[in-house]
Amino acid sequence: MPYIPLEERKAYDPQINILIHRITEKGISRSIEGDVAYVIFKIMKRVYGHGRWGHRTEALKILESVKHEFQRRFIDPYEDEKLRENGDVT
């Protein structure tokens, strides 16, 4: 996944943190999956929803990269931990 330099992240992080707080302030009593999907879709639509076909398909490449990175860093380690705790499927 293409990371951006730490210095460039400073331009985004304050607004991202506000957005994250807005989504999570509802607490665990309410499902937030729709909120997260809405925000991601709105960003992708505004940035990549216009122009030539190649520009629009860049959105799919980004979403796939983010999906794989999330799985690699958060889902796979969780699954590995559960495998160690409970044993492999035989």
C-alpha cells in the first residue's frame, strides 16, 4: 500500500480524527458500518466519480489495496491468534 510521508499526513490527520470521533461517538450500541461505508463511498465518488474510465477504475485499485492491507495487518493476525488458541481445523 502506498504510504505518504509523515509530514504530508499532518494535513489530513486533524480532519480524519474529527470524522472518526463523529462516527464512533455513537458508541457500540449502534451499528456504524453504514456510517463508515457512506464516508468511504462519498470520498471515492467525489475524488474518482468523474472523468475518464481509467480515472474511475483507480478507485477500485485503491479500495482493493486498502482491503488487502487491512486484512494483512488486522484480520490475519487475529486469525493466527485464534488458531494458536484453539488449534487447527483437522
